Amino acid sequence: MNITPSTPLTPSPVLFEVRFTEFHRAGRGYCFPCDGEGHVDMNALSDRARNNYLYARAMVGREIATPQVYPQSADGLTHYR
């Protein structure tokens, strides 16, 4: 019996997301794909996402907490530190 793996056993690539959490509405906020340093490629965002990103950045300290960067695996699940 020959057993060969159908997919290589390599770790999935790690992506990142930056999260902007609202002060006054627990569990609410904004989340965008980014690099490991929290830089968002605004050209890759839809118009709506880009507007939300610009709003979230402008409201930091007023309505939104300082953004946090979290690793995200290719399976789409966020893995908190």
C-alpha cells in the first residue's frame, strides 16, 4: 500500500488584520487586512471599505480605541496573542 500525502505538510501562511474597536459599543468596530506592521493597502480595498478605514483612522481617540494588529491564518480565523 502506497501512502502519499495529497497536500504538503507546510504551515499555512500568516496574514494580519488591524482592528479598530469602538469605545461605546462593546463588540463593535472595524477590521481590515494589513501587513505585520499594520499597514493597510488602501488600493486593495473596496470603496466602502476604504471609506470605513479612513473614518476609523480619523476617529481614533474620539470614538475608536488605538488599533491593534492580530495574526490571521489562511483559514480566515484570527488567532489572538
